[in-house]
Amino acid sequence: MAAGKGTRLKSKRPKVLHEIGGRALLLHVIAAAEKVVSADRIYCVIGHEADRVRAAVESTGVRFVLQPEQRGTGHALQMVKAFFVLSGLPVPENLLVLSGDVPLIRPETITAICDIHLREHAAMTILTAVPPDPTGYGRVLRLAPGRPEVSAIVEQKSLAPDQLATSEINSGIYCFHTAALFEKLDLLSTDNAHGEFYLTDVAAMLVADSQRVVAVKAESVDEVLGANTIAEMMQLDAAMRLVTARRLMVAGVTIFRPETTVIDSEVTVGPDTVIEPYVQLLGATKIGSECRIRSYSVIQDTVIGDSVTVRNGCIMDSATIADSAILGPYAHLRPESRIGTGAHVGNFVETKKVTLGAGSKANHLNYLGDAVIGSGVNVGAGAITCNYDGVHKHQTTIGDNVFVGSDSTLVAPVTIESGSYIAAGSCITENVPEGALALGRARQVTKPGWVEKKNKEKEAC
């Protein structure tokens, strides 16, 4: 269910599109569900900002059910029933209901509730939890302590005085026998404080018909709790990132001060890699083994090979780094930067849409954009590729074993062939053949005695 607005967040964004662990709440839930069933068997009920939610998750391959008016959880399932009737698709024998704003739900828990539902031959199975403070949550009332059977789900406002001590809460996650659910949906009433159709009312209806309603507790209360405020959302984010850090450390990654790092849930890191404090690893970043990622680096959607050193303060976005490369400090690798084996990208070097060959070096104060650079190349301090003519971008091609002198400007489109030299301070506007030396600067003029003459003129004045 992903149709709600999330009014208490005070945000224009749909609640299910708020992010923790580097991706939208709804995408976390879909990812967990996809471990149990194929995407085409997952249905997202969308309503508030429906087009925006659809656009954010349609790449997963799930199907969508529209709830134009948001009139409660029961109404959402009424829309699901109508969808199956109108679409002609086969109605599944059992239906699992997940909340799009409960991102910590695990595939193992989804499987467990389904297994128990089938084993107990239940019409409805409710996933429950026991939080430290159940205030504000609907309570699950069992027929007897220790028994799986449920008598009803009672909302906080409707609890009788003798029920307030009940600590077992409803998570909002259910498994239904579909025919039993669909039979009761049209009997739901809006005679309640919010004037909505409550899916929880189905439990009492089924019990009244002597159908089996059971409950199963989640292993961890954190797994089933959602978030209704930004502060609560950030608590979930911190919990998820800590789980990610612990998973990586179990796999052999050293993370100093994990509470200071920001590591998205999809990030993978190889064993014996060291991550220093205040590092951010974002998106689909993949880091190999035996690397060192030093403090204050921010790395997003980047693939890093083995034995790579990333010095302090590097920024990378959608780049690819081969084995044994050395980066930084303070290098900026923009999208489509491809850094070769053993290459060096050093202090305050910016790359964009560049291939830097094996063993090549650009160690100081360079801008390299729209360029293909061979292996064994040395790019001197301050040298840049001038790739933009004000209208179009152009490519610079540099062959193997080229020496580019400091403070040179290579005006694209231009080709510097293998083994050639560019003299320091040159402006290169024409192709340079293999093995040549290119100079593009004015001849130096030296005037002996100029300073003494100048001083005498000042004295005379």
C-alpha cells in the first residue's frame, strides 16, 4: 500500500518516496518482496501523487492499482478487488499486504508470515510486534495468552480501560485468504473517528464468522515500525545504515567509527578494505578488496577495483577506477571518468568523460574533460584540455608515453600522438605527430641590466 500522503511529514513529497539508506521507502519494500515473488506479482496501490510514485518505481517491473481517493486501508484493498475484477487477471489464492512506508521489513519475515498463514489454514494472519511503548498503535487482542488465535484488532482511541495494558501492536502487515478478504470488503463501514474504511475491521468480521485469524510476532520491533515524522525517518535511516555497516564488517571490511559514515544499502565492499571516518558511499557504489578510503571522501555510483587508494576529500560520481590506482587528495571525478590500472589522479584534479590509461599520472591542478589518454602519460601541473568552444564539446586524444608539460592548454579537437612531448606553457591547437616536440609559446626575451636602468630612471624622476 503506497497511496498515502504522509501529512505529518510536512513535506510535498509523497511519504513512500522519502529516502532512507539511499533509496525511497517504497523501493526498500519492493526489494524485500522481490526476494519472495517475481516483480509482476507485486501490486502497488498508488493514490497521492500517483504519477510521481509510478515514475519512481516502475523500472522495478511491479504493477499498479490506482486509489484515486484515499479513504483508508480497507478502501485501498477494495480498489485491489476492483482491479482484479476489471482486469480479468486470475485472482491469487492468498494475498500478502505490505506497507510502503515500512522499509526495514526483511524477506525472511515475509516468507515466515506466508508459511505460518498456510500452515495454520488461516483466513487472516497478522504480523505483530511488542515495542517498548505501544501508545498510538492499534492493539492485537488474542483469544488467550500464548495462543495464535486473534479476537480483534482495536485502535488506540477505541481501547477499553482493561485493554490499555495490552502491548502487542498491529504492524499493518497481513496475509489473507483472498476469497475470505474480498467477501468482507464490501461490508466495511466508515462509522469511525476518521470516516475511513479500516482494513483492521476485517479481523473481527472473520472471527464472527468462525474463520481462523492468527497472529505472529516479528523477531524485531524495528523491522515493522514505520515513520510519521522526519525525525522518525532519520532514526530509521540511522538504523539501516548501522545494519549495512555491520554487514560489511562481518564480511571483512574495516570501518573506523561506523557511526560517522554514510553507507547506502546497495553499496558493496570487498574484504580487507579500510574505510576511515566521515566517508560517504552512496548509490550503487562497488569497492573491491584491499582498498583504503580516507576520510571526507564522497563516492557515488562508482566502481572501484582492488588495492585502490582514495586519499582525503575525493568526490566521485559514476566513475570507474581500475586496480591499484591512487586518487587525491581532493580529486573530483565526474561521470564517465575511467581511471586505468596504477594511474594517479592527484591534488585538485578534475576529470569528466575521460579515459586515463594504465600508469598515467595527472598529479596537480588539472582539468581533463572529453579526453582519451593512453598509458604511461605524464600530465604536468596546471595542464588542461580545452574541450568547449562555447557551443560544442570536442575530444582530445593523447597517445601512450606522452609528456605534457606544466601549464599547457590542449585546445580540442586535437591529437597528441604517442611518444611526443609538449613543452611547458604551450597552447596546442594543432595535432602533434609521434615522437615530436611541440612548443606553442612566445620566445623568451632577456634584457641584461634592465633593473639597474629602471632604478636610475626612478631616481632621476
